[in-house]
Amino acid sequence: MPDSPTKPRREQIHDVASRLFSERGYHATSMRELAGELGMQGGSLYAHINGKEDLLVQIVNRASQQFDEALFPLRGQNLPADDKLREAMHRHIMVVADNMDSATVFFHEWKHLSPEAYARVTGWRDTIDRFYRELVSEGIQSGVFRPDLDVKMTSLLILSTVNWTYTWFRPEGTLTPRDIADGFAEMILSGLRAR
Amino acid sequence: MPDSPTKPRREQIHDVASRLFSERGYHATSMRELAGELGMQGGSLYAHINGKEDLLVQIVNRASQQFDEALFPLRGQNLPADDKLREAMHRHIMVVADNMDSATVFFHEWKHLSPEAYARVTGWRDTIDRFYRELVSEGIQSGVFRPDLDVKMTSLLILSTVNWTYTWFRPEGTLTPRDIADGFAEMILSGLRAR
DNA sequence: CCTACCGATCGGTAGG
DNA sequence: CCTACCGATCGGTAGG
């Protein structure tokens, strides 16, 4: 039951802020607009939060956390590299699709964070990068992937396709994250060229 | 000779605005900051421009134009689909790489444009989409690409990789747009899987 | 959660 | 291109 009436006020603020920040941008959203959408006055927000930047930090942190929780458990699993790639792309795209607003804020506004929060996000980016590089390396070593692949370029190719979904995915459309992940993975694994 | 001292003032304003908008975001950049970097007072800017939004419109329009000029001439050329794909990706990535600031503004701030400018950008996006879908369709019909490809998904795969370069390309790095385009195209065409 | 208010800063203009 | 200024709005606070 999304948006149940008993949802804590802080959750409501987080959700509305995610939507407004993603639609208009962080700096272009005023605290009065945010308060208005929640049916309260501007100053009343500060009974629940510490400040505008805290909202941004929360949104970005939660997004990072969701990516971590989705991908990290895959590291230990003993799957063939092609299956693991398909599964990782599916999970990655699911996080984006299920959190289109926070994902947009995550990709657009992380540069505007305070130095500490900025460093944390940069650290997360590196973690995800490493995850995909490891996946590619393992695939090469196990003989599932071509031996002449450049690990860095390959992981960038994968990251491009899964991250870019935040720009075009529509929840009301016909494509599910499963469809997208399977379609992209199949093309990436087998190539476009006719045999 | 970039940034020659005789560069028209309007060009200088355009360049500095692109950089500031891409680094801090459109709304977070004040006209006084912009003026300061150009060695003038805030009000003096309005001797050269009509307003802040005009700057954004100019940056986005010029970026759209560069994509158009790079890709559109390829439409008529009678190249094999794989060669045409490689060439299109190279040109697309070159535009991004040569205009990292305006490309970032283009991808991040187009939502904040006035309705008319917004519609123009949306129209451009559709044009580029059509370009890549045509390229894929031609490749299927000529037998160069697999017949079971989904045209929409395939063009989204391509667009993801070329557009996402705005987030990670570094002009001071070792990879050239040629390297990136050739590397991505080869992987997309032949696939990651070992034979 | 509201009312009333703070200093700061915003984009933009007038007149030179 | 500068000085001086405009009304509007910003994030945030005090006191209740």
C-alpha cells in the first residue's frame, strides 16, 4: 500500500522532495513549494528536517544503498558470467525503474552535495565500477567472454545501458525491467551482427 | 586558437556560462558569478544578452545543432550498416567530447526550458531517435544485422553508450573519441561471448 | 504545525 | 560597461 495515510511525515517529505527535485532540479525547488505540496507552511518543514541539503543527502544516500543492496549479494554467487551479467543488469535496472525520481536526483544533483556527502557518492560509484569490472574479468578468465576484451571499456558499455534507463523508462509502458535487462544482455552478449 | 583575445564578448559569455551551468547547474549559477568570471559587474551582462534563460536556450540550441550537423549527412550515404554504425557513434561521441560542458547542460537542464524551447529539444531528440532506428532497420533489411533484433531496443542500446560518455569522458585522458567509438562498436556488433 | 519575521541574494533595469 | 537600485524570493528561525 504505497502512500498509506499513516505513512510517517518524514517519508512523505522524502517522497515529495524526490519528485520535485527530479522534475525541477534541487536548486530550482523552493522549500515553500515543497511545503505547499504537503499542505503545510514553509517554516513548518523545519519541525521535521534540519535543512534543504539534508533532504538531498538523504535521497542520494538511499539511492546508493539500494544499488548496493541489489548488486553486492551477487558478488559471492557462483554463476556463469553471462547469467550473472544478465542478473546484475536486471537488478540494476529494477532499482532505477522502481525509483525513477531518486535515481534522477542521484544522477543529476550529486555534484551539488557538501564535500563529505560528495566523497561518499564518489566512493559508491567506484564500488559499482569495481563490481562490473570484476564480473567482466571473471567472465574472461572462465572462458565465457572473449579474451581480447578491454575490461574498463566493457564495464563502461554495461554501465551506460543500465544507467541511461533513468532517462527513458516509463512505468506505465509495456516494457518491464526484466524485458529491458534480457533484451540488452542478449544483444551485448551475442552482438548485433548476423551470423 | 581557442580563447583568443579577440573572441567576441558574446562568445566568451556563452563559453563561461556553459562551464558554470555544467559545473553548478543552471539555477545555482548567479548572473553575478558569471559576470565576475568575465571581469565585469552583474548588470553589465545585460548590455550583451537579453536574460539568463536566453543563455540556456542558446547553449542547448547550439548543442542540438552540432548533433544534427554531425549525424544528418550520414543518412544519405550508402555504407554497410556496421560501418555506418561505427561512423555514427564516432561522430556522436566527438560532439559530446568536444563540448563536454554544453553536452552536460543539454542533458541536465533541457527540462527547465520555456515551453517553446522545450518543444524544440524534444523534437531534436525524436530526430536522433529516428536516425538510429533507420540505421538499425536498414542493417536488418540488408542482412548485416540479425533479423530478430527489436529496432527500438537496439537504438536505445546504441544511444545509451554514446550519450553516457558525457559522464565519464576526460579530454586529458588517453582514450580518444575514435578509440571509444571503435571499441564500443566492436563489442556491440560482435558481442562479448567467446566463440 | 503556524505566524511573523530575519538577512541575504536573486534577476533585471535606469541612467549615465 | 559601471553605479545604484528595484521588487521578489530565498532558506531558515523565534516564539508560540
